[in-house]
Amino acid sequence: MTDQTIVKDVENVVVLFSGDSGDGMQLSGTIFSNLSAVSGNQISTFPDFPAEIRAPQGSLSGVSGFKLHLGSRIYNSGEQADVLVAMNPAALKVNVDKLKSGSIIIYDIDSFSEKDLEKAKFKTQEPFAELGVKGLQLVPVAITTLTKDSLADFEIDAKSKAKCKNMFALGLICWLFNRPLDFVNHMLEQKFKKKPQIAQANLKVLSDGYNYGQNTDTSVSTYRVETVSCEKGYYTDVSGNRATAYGLVAASEKSGRPLFLGSYPITPATDILQELVKLKELGVKAVQMEDEIAGISTAIGAAFAGNLAATSTSGPGLALKSEAIGLAVMAELPLVVIDVQRGGPSTGLPTKTEQTDLNQALYGRNGESPVAVVAATTPTNCFDSAYWASKIAMEYVTPVILLTDGYIANGSSAWKIPDLAEYPDIVPHDVSLFDGENWNGYTRDEGNLARYWASAGTPGFTHRLGGLEKDYVTGAISNGAANHQKMIDARQGKIDKIADSIPLQELFGDEEAELLIIGWGGTYGHLQEAVDKMNRQGKKTALMHFQFINPVPRNTGEILKKFKKIIVAEQNNGQFAAFLRRKFDFDGVDFSQYNKIEGQPFSVIDLMNSFTKKWEEK
Amino acid sequence: MVSADIKPIFTPKDYKSDQAVRWCPGCGDHALLNSLHKAMSELGLESHNVAVISGIGCSSRLPYYMNTYGFHTIHGRGAAVATGVKVANPNLSVWLATGDGDCLAIGGNHFIHAVRRNVDINIMLLNNKIYGLTKGQYSPTSSRGFVSKSSPYGTVEDPFIPAELAFGARGTFFARCIDVDLPNSVKMLVAAEKHRGTSVVEIFQNCVIFNDQIHKTISERLTREETTIQLVHGEKMLFGKNKDKGIIVDGWNLKAIVVGEDGYTIEDVLTHDAKTLDNTLHQKLALMNPENGLPMALGVIRAVEAPTYDRSIEDQVKAIQEKRPIRKLRDLLLTGEVWEM
């Protein structure tokens, strides 16, 4: 009775796939997310893995989820869900407060037995009543049984059959969103290329799930989600951590310098190491060291030998690397230090997201020890930010700290596979550029104040670097008073000069807006959505979102001067606000703050409420 | 015209930098620096192909006195920096100058892991059993009860024996020499460079200011031949002024005997095998000490062949590149899950 089904047109939708770790929800989610991208939606996704490595089956802590935000104005992975697929009671319980009113819950009625409910700590046999669920559209489907029936004629073992139930759920979702199955069929055939029988089983269940929706359930309306046209090209789905790894590789390719990564596993940064160790055919040398300090120390050694060198970590690891970053500042070596920020202090909330390492990145070293700081804004921007961090490092012969965070590192979205010809050149400040006389290791280019980088092994340029202060002219060890001041100024001046080569700061929205929102790094998606919605409500608001933190782009002050009301929104207690106040201490600029540190991405509603209050202020 | 196969001839002076050496007069570091210059000239290393790395401490100033690539890094991390240099460019001859505090206290972790990985670097461990640069505190190699500025009533901890650490970390090369014994120091440094893998050379070094004569028993010219034994692979373990004393196995232990006395003949004396994989005897030899009636073992105690970390990384990259033709990031990404819009 398809013709009776109501089709609802929507701009954006959030779908949540949730089940036990073994239920294959990540796969269903990924396929549907790619399918949506192919269908012309913008997508942004976020996986929600259990914190425990092997949580008991059916338990609350064992729930594994995949959130997908799709539509035509997608800036982040979404908040409250419109559709929940719950493969068991635990998945229902964990996600029930993440739903919009009126949202659809498709659940596997076969896995809601007394025992299943008990595992999810339900006290009664009425889970929905117990949770106080009201105003939701419940779609109970016997997914387990129907999957089994669907594969009755297949000669594969029962376990493999049971594993196909995620495809039944996917089929249902495809029906709900009016998606043709051709692309999914193609993806599954690719995925199970070596197991044709399993591929066929998955295809059968997928198609039966789709048909089940079409033939039996007319009680819910299906969706038609707005699409957008996008740039032509080849696309793939990429997470922030993978994009970071690729950005380093791209910079290596563009600069002609081999890539070296020295690292140590740490949540949520480990994927960068795990991605780079795979890329041996591209000549990448990525090594797992005995600790964080060795990770950065080997990278510093590799930089001395002329490689594009990087180290990847999270907050606690950055703390351990502080002294070595100071060495790279003093020895003036190119180095990319990636900090995927997580909840702190100390071990803190390893799997949660925060922006609390900005001060550590800017100031966390002894002495006057300036470094460049870049902050990635979205999963795909991690690629560009890693590229730029590498470019700055090699062109100014300096350590650069790249800040990402747990949210954008694990989140992913569709990404146009870049053509490196469209990226700016990277010209390492190599000693071959030096055309004067009497070169020594600390001979400086008076233009950009960078010293000339001579890779160990180059004939004619032996030199000694070190953590001791050096003479500005001779490069020998120096305790001289005036010389120290001069070197301090040179190292700071070099960082300041980076502003000559980075893009100017963009302003999203109207220059005449009553309110300016300032953000940086991984909160971009939520701030953009909040500002976008404010403007659509007629409350003119602009957003200045920073990717380049130290130095800030040259036109920052100019933009700031245009606004009377400014809010700096960040997931810390005002670290960037304090940084800006120090830099732009001129009349009429007053930075208000919006700070939230809950380990979660910003809530767009909360942002809008707070921004509106400021906007309305006389 | 110089033909390409004629190696240029180098002299020790070629490795000296123009910086004035600023160690205390009489410091053992001077001697080691001279030995290093000499060893490098014997090896015929081109100075731009040499990288000398160090941590922090008196001996870690050494790179400034070399006319090679040099890097004076931070306390304890020299082994890790040297690992990075060598992995990035395995064609470089990489040396680490480090002291007992730098290498075995703050840098202990990096030391054992460099040794375990068998990175092809040469570690010159200058052991003076004291912190010199901070003016006289005990170190991880100071004996129990040692009185210093930070142990006025004597230490209450046992020292490391560096060889034990190196063997515990499955080291492939360990040698010993005395700072003032130039010919043997040069020999050890040459052997270290020739060895493929992590070479640890422990140099008994005298701190003339804070721990003078700490190695007196073994370094004194007059008694040295009685208190030490110079081990040479394939040769009988003989020592003493007249080379009439030898090392034999006695049960599970080693014993010093006089050949021709108590019924012992030259046949009973052990022949040194530095290349045997089993390090049990190497351990025993390294633990010999005049305090327990045995001579201090000097020379190359252990030198076994094993794959090196830096070359293994290169080989792995090469092996995978032989199997997979893709060299560009974009091409690689296009082989993944991709759709066209």
C-alpha cells in the first residue's frame, strides 16, 4: 500500500543506528551514510563505541552506536535523533534521551525478551512505559526471525545468518528514506568480494528488509531529504584522524621530503599512527616508540636528518613532550606536533572531547618558547590543517602544534579526494636557498627570520645544534646578555612573520551584524549551525572561526573593530578569549565568553539561547 | 684526477671543530674525544656522513667539539633522537655521547629500548659514577654507601652494572675501555662502528673534580695489567704482566688461575667467543671485578649479528613497494571506497 504512505520533506535528519557491539551497526551506518552522500545529501557522522573493550553482550556498556546527520545544511553530526534503530533493549535505554519528540524507533522485537530486558537493567516487562516514552512512533519488527526466514534456503551456518540482521535494519532504513538499493548492492559486493555466498546472503536480507517496510508498514511517513549540488569529483568518507594522516602525506609529497612519524598509542589519537603505518608503499616511516617522549625525540632526530617529521598524541602526551618541543624551538627544527584534545586534566575523560589544551599548546614550556598553533575545524579540514601545519613547519623551520579534538577526530564526513595541484606549494627553507657567505647552523634569513635547514648528511654544511642558547652571528654557544635578548626576539619574530603567508581570516555572515561569534577548532560545525539559524530567524549574527591561532591572520583586528558585541565560544574556561584580550587590547573591543566543558560537543539550542540573549542586549 | 675508488685520507684533525674544548683539565672526556677523532680517521668516515648526538651532562658537550653533524639534545633523550636520525637516514654513521646519569637514570628507558631494537648507532657511555655538571651527586652506577653531596651518609641503593642492562635488553654489542688507554679506546670505537646494530661502549672515565680516582684499581698504569683483562675474540683469556694468568670455568663460576700452577694448563683457559648468541658467559665475564678476585673485563665482550631496526624499516618499505605500484596519495585514496559525483 505504498501509495498511501505519506512522504515528509525535510531539510536535515539525524539517524541513530544502535545495538550491541556485535550487531554490525557501524557497517549499516557507514553504508547508509555513503549512500546518502551519493544521493546528494551532505553528511556528517559520529561513531559511539563502548568504552570497554569487551563489554558483556546486551549490557548498557556494550552498546555501540553510529550517528548520521544528513541533509542540505549539515555542519556537524547532529544532536537529537529523528530515527533510532535499536537492536536491543540496552540500545533503546542508552539512546532514549537523545530523541526528538515524534521520532521513529525501529526495534528488533525478537531481542526484547525478559532476559534481554534484564541485561539492560529494566525492572519491568514494559520498557517503553518504564522509560516514560511518550509521543514517539514505535515500529516493532521481528528482525532476527525475519532475517532467519529470509535465509532459510542459504547453505551457510546459523551464526553467519544471524550476522545479516544489520542488513535487514539497513533495508528498512533505505525504505524509510526512499533510497534505491543499487549502490548498496554494489558496496556489499565489493566488501564481500572474497565471500560471494556471504555477499548474496546480505543482499537478500537487505532487499527483504526493504520490501518488508514497503509492504507492511504504512503507519509512519517516509522521508525525502533535501539534497545539494556539490563539486564534481571523486568522494570518500573520511574521519578527522585519517584526514590528519593524509594531510601529512600530502605535505610530504608536495615538499619532496620523506614523512616520519614517531608516536605512542593514546586515545583518541592512535588512529593517526595506525593509518600512517599502513602507507608504506608511499614511503612513510611511522614508528611506535617506547613512550611519548621517545615519539617526539625520534621525530626531532628525523627532522635533523631532513624529514618532514611529526608526532601524534593527546593532552597527557603533549605534557610529556613539552621539554622536547622546547628543544625543537631552540634548535629551530621543523616539527608537527598533533594533539587530539580530550577531556582533562590528567587522564580525565579519554574518549570525550574538549578544547582545554590551547594554553598548553601556546604556553606549556619553560622559557619564552613560541610555537605556531593551528586548529582543525572539521573532520575534512584536518587534512588541510595538517597540510598547513607541515607547510609552516618546513618553511619557517619551527615546531607547529596542530590541535584537533576527539569529536572531529572520530567524526567523519564525505570528502572530495583532493588534487594536490590545487594546494599551495611547500618550499622547505633548505640551506640550498642560502646564497651568502660564512654560513653556520644558525644563519638566519632576514626576510622570514627562519634559519636555513641543512639535513644531516649534506656535504659542506656540517653544523651543531642544541638546546643551549647560541650566538646570533656565529651559531656558537653564547651566554651573552644582549645576544639572548636578540635570539628571543628572533624566535618570536619568526612566529609572528608566519602571518605573512597564511590566508586572511574569513568572516561568515554580515559585517553589519549586531553580534560576532568567535570560535576556533572543532566547534565550527555547531557554531556555524547556531549562527545560521540565528540569521534565518532574522537575528543578524556573524561568525569568525579561527583555524590559525598563533599567529592569527593579519586582518583579525580589523574585523574585530567592526563589532560591538562579541562572544568567544569555546569548550574551556576562556583560553582563547584570554589570548585575544592580550593581543587586541584596544578600545571598544569587549570579549564576552560562552564556555561549556562537559566532554560533549556544543548544543546548538544552548548556543542560540545564549547568543540571542546577548543579541537582544541593549 | 682522483679516481672514485680511492678513499680520501683523513686525519684526526679533520673531525675537530673550531670550538675551544671546555672540560676541566684532566677530565677523562678529553681523552675519549681524542680517541673518537682518531677512530673516525681510521674508519675513513666523511664528516658530513657522521651525526654525533648527545643528551645533557659534561660528556654530552662532545658534539660541539666535532666537525661533523652534531646535536646536543635534552637530558636522557639522546638515544631516542639518535634513533630518529638513523631511521630517517640509515646511511649516516650515528654516535651517541652520554654519561651514566644521562643514559641510565633519566634516559634509562630510551637506552634499553634502543638496545632492544638494535638500532645501528654507537653509544659511548662515559661512566664516571657521579653527576659532574650539577657538581657532585651520586649516580645510578655509584656503589652502595657512596658518599656524595646528595648522599652525605652514603647511598642506600645498589648500582646498575651497565653490561647487565645491555644484556638484559638483549644487546648485540658491548665493549669496555678505560679513558686514558687511547689505543684500546680507539679499537673499541672502531669495532663499535663496524658492528651493525646498537653498540654500547662503556668507557671508565675519571671525573677529576668530583670523583677523582674512582676507577683507580683498573686504570692505574702499574697495576692495570693485573686488575684487568683485555678480551679478544678467538683468543685465550690471559692477563697479567707476563700473560700467565687465565680465566677458567669452575662449576657455574669463573675463576682466575695461574697457568702452570695448581695443575692448570693453558688448555684449561677459556677462549673468548664474542659471537656466541647465548650471552650467559658474556654476563659472567662482564660481572668480573677485582673486588671478587677477578680482573675487570675490557675489550669487546659481545658482538653478535642480528637484524638492525633502521634497515628492517627500510626493507619493509621496499618489500611492500615491490608488491604495490602506487606512489601517490591521490591514487591510493582512489582505490578505496569511492563514489563519483
